[in-house]
Amino acid sequence: MTPLASATARPPHPSQFSDSGSLAQNLAEAYLTIRGETERRAAPLSPEDQQIQSMTDASPTKWHRAHTTWFFEQFLLTEHSPGYKPFHPDYAFLFNSYYVSAGQRHARHRRGDITRPSAEEVTAYRRYVDAAMVALFRQASAEKLETISPLVEVGLNHEQQHQELMFTDILHAFAQNPVLPAYDQAWRFPASSRSGDQWLALAEGIHTVGHSGGSFHFDNETPAHRALVGPVKIGRSLVTNSEWLAFMQDGGYRTATLWLMDGFTSAQSEGWQAPGYWREVDREWQVMTLAGLQPVDPTAPVCHVSYYEADAFARWAGKHLPTEMEWEVAARSGELYDAFGIVWQWTRSAYSPYPGYRAVEGALGEYNGKFMINQLVLRGSSLATPSGHSRFSYRNFFYPHQRWQFSGLRLADYD
């Protein structure tokens, strides 16, 4: 099993259980399973690896481990465990991220400066909070369990998001190292699918998109609503490295008419000539991966491209990027290849609220809603996404210049 072959379970929903005993047990099992996955992903890293912050967008592994722990301490234990004493009085300041309502916090771009607490002390912090959480599950009344269960679900799904970031962030850090270290020598890019008809045709129609029902979701996936989709054809397969190489060889990175103005400015100022982590070695393209530097596989889906690059490629191909609504309808049909588990897929939809959207009340209302500006939506999931953390309605979002994520694309055609 490689480090990416996660066995994490989906956090339970309160409606799955009929009595407080089974709910307490399942909450504890899901909690410990997902918390254990974080530690499994961190295990191959040295304390020095866990300390590094290679850019503002990334965070140290140690910080991810501590921040996800602070989340449970802040929103569950402090509020719902009588007599709970925080592990350390400074940790709320050090490991809050962007929850202004929860108090002051250390500057994001200075997280790598936090040499103390050590990685070992963060491990002790995690164990302390884990013990307190399990005690809360076992001692809480049935009514209390029903109250806290949705908060636990949010916390576990939040931790799974940071599990993915641990991979993206350490890959970026290792890519800056001249010796190009490997996270895991045995890691391999997931195999992709490509056969049969290239396009999935969607006739014009009105479809329900977004999340409905009682299963877990983030607030930005709701309300479910009706949307006009089609006529459009969606690429059944992801764009591959060989197709991207053709774009490069045809001068794609040098042809200004293919690019949005801001995108071409970014490409020129950053010196983009290929996807992120690609480098030319002895006239052959290689790519930095979690297994270290590897030859570019022409059959694999292209990865680590920004929205700007994806949009330019689509224009070069005479196609478009799909909207997030088109992507969701196509994915729900079951006829898209690799919708999940390889790369997040850029859409041309702005990350904005759905009609009637309302953020949840309190500090957790800062989770998604305040970021609904100047970003684009990605759909699906990636090779770094933990098992059980993907669904048709999931809305990921990043700024159009960012490409350190496991991000790729599929095309849309309106002809």
C-alpha cells in the first residue's frame, strides 16, 4: 500500500444510529480513523520536513497537524466538554487559520517561523485532544451527542481537507530542494481511463444541481437548485500529457491570443513554459512527483496546471472549459471517466454563492462564504483526496494563477 491508498471512513451522520451508545461508538471510531490517517501521512516526514513552509499558499505539515487539532479544541471541547482545560494557552493564537471570530492568530506567511512547539510536542497535543474527544463521546448524553455530531462531521471533513493539503504542500517544498527528495519511492500516478466515444452529449434541459438530502456536505454546496444545462458535449476523458505536449510544441505558452490578459501576464512573469513541476532534463521532460523526479508519462492526465493554462489550452484546442453545472450533470450520468481520484478539474464557473445561499451562523460561517470572490471552481477530486471525501456536489476553489494543487482539466464543446 502506498501512502496515498487511504482507508479513511466517511464520518457518520446522526440519523444512521438509533441510540446514544452506537452513536458514541461510531463517532469515536470515525474520529480516530481519520485522525490516524493524518498521522499516517505525516509519518514518512522528518521533523525538519514538517517545519518547512515553501511559499505563502502552503503551510508546514506540523502546522496542519496542530491546526486540525485546534479545530476540535476550539469548536467542540471548549464549548461542549465541561471543565476542559486547553493543552497550551498559546496554541489558539498559533494555530487558528482565518477564523476572525475565534480570536487573534499568527500571520499565515510566517507559519514556517514557528519552530516551537516541536513536531513531537504537536504529537502530544494531538494525543491530549484525542483523549478528551473520545471521553466526550463516551460521557455525553444522547441529547448532547445529537448536538455535537454535526460539529464532529465538520471537523473530520475539515481534517480530510488538510490531509490533502499536506501532500500538495510537501510536494511543493520538496520541489524547491536541489536534491529533489521523494516522499515515497513506491508512489505512482493513478492509471486513467480512455476508450470509446470521446464525447458525452448533454441535450438541453433543466437539472437539479447542488447537494440535497441529509448526508454531510459543506454549506457552499447548497441550496440545491434548478439550472439550464446544454446542449453541450463534455469530454469523457481528462486531457493528457501528450495532448499538453502538443500544445507546448505549437507555441501555446508564447501565443498571446490564446490567453486571458492576466493569464499571459502571469505566464510571462513566472516564466511558465510547461505545467508546474515539469523540467527539461537532457531534452526530455520530467516531472517532480511524490516519488521524486520521474519521466513525464504521455498517457497520464496533465496535472499542476492553473486555470489560466487550462483556459489557454481549451482555446488552442478549439474547445472550452465546462461550467461547474455542466460538469455535475455529466458526472452524475456515470459516463465520465476519472471524474474522481486523479486530478481536480477546472471549470469556467466563478466561485460564487448559489441562489438563496446562507452561511451557517457563528465562527464556522467563515469556513466558505467569505471566499466567494475572485476564485474559480474545480470539481471532482484528486489522487491526494482521502477516501470518502468526494461527491458530485463538492465545490473546490482556487485563484486562477495557482497550480501547486493536483489540478487538471477536461474539455467542453458547443459545436
